[in-house]
Amino acid sequence: MEILQLDTKPLAHAECSFGDEFDATPGDLCVERSKGGAAGACNGDSGSPLLLKVAGKWRVIGVDSRSGGNSCLATDEVFTSIAFYWEWITSTISADRAS
């Protein structure tokens, strides 16, 4: 299996407001769909990482959590923010390890 990379840019939440269940919420990151809308996450890609290169190292900053039905959306993309949920993630992992 080949891992693919697309370069994107961050967008304001207002740019990811579609009037449906795909709208960005405060716990989301919005990114521009790549290559003029021709490439990006599709149905079945949920859980795929959104990465950011920081000081030469890749960091997971988001997780794909939405897709459009049985195909790809032609809109900008919404990912769940790791930073927004970090406290919940770490407390859940800690609680699981303690049990």
C-alpha cells in the first residue's frame, strides 16, 4: 500500500460552513481541499492523520472524521483537532492504563 501526501493550507472555520453535518465545530480544523478540489479525503478515509511539519518533524494535529457519502466531497475539509481534545485523550489513556 502506498501512502499519499497532499499539501494543504489552513482555513478559518467560516470557510468550512456548508449548512450541513460537515460544518466545522470548535473542536475541528479546516483545511483547503488540494489541487483545486480534485484531491483529498474520501469515504473510508476516516481516521487518516492531518500532519504538520514542525522543526523538521511531522506532528499529527488532526484526524479525518467526515466524508461525503460514498464518494469524495468537493468542499474544503474538516478534521478533528488533536489539541482541542488533548486533555480528554490523555485522561482516557491514563484511565485505561490504570484499570
